[in-house]
Amino acid sequence: MRIDKHPILNFPKKEPIPFIFEGQHVVGYKGDTIASALHALGVTTLSYSIKKDRPRGFYCAIGNCASCNMMVNGVPNVRTCITPLVAGMIIERQTDKGVIR
């Protein structure tokens, strides 16, 4: 889901950043946030609501809504839309209470 070709804009290749998402080794790119890297990989569900267990995804992209909260390196409730991707991160989905799915 990453835009590689555009009729007007140019997207130069960036440094790949390897990380682990739910046990799978995947790659994002320098400048990505966790949420943008996952979205580019086709991951649209980042967390689940507390009461009704409904999927939540990439929504506000500025850290205000908490729809992107995930478990990052064992730390719950990390707002992945504003957290830069770092090599070797271990990322997992969670409920809003911090429970790994």
C-alpha cells in the first residue's frame, strides 16, 4: 500500500528498517512511524476497543485518538502513529487495556 510511483512527485528509495510484527520479520523504511510502516504492509487493524472488542486502525495520525495504541517492545499503549520506527522493534496488537491479542 506504499506509493512508489506518482505522475508528479518523486519518491527516492530510503534505508530499510527491519522489525518484528506479531512474530513475523518485516521491513519498513527510514522516516516511517510504526503505524505508517504497518499500513504500507497492509495491516489495517492496530488495536481493539475495550467494551465491544471492535478493530481500530490508523485514524488521526497526530497522537490524539489512541486508536493506534499497540504493544511495542513489551510496553503497552504506545501511540504508533507518532512513534518513529526503529530497527529491531517488536510490535504486537493489543486491547486498550494493554493485553496482547
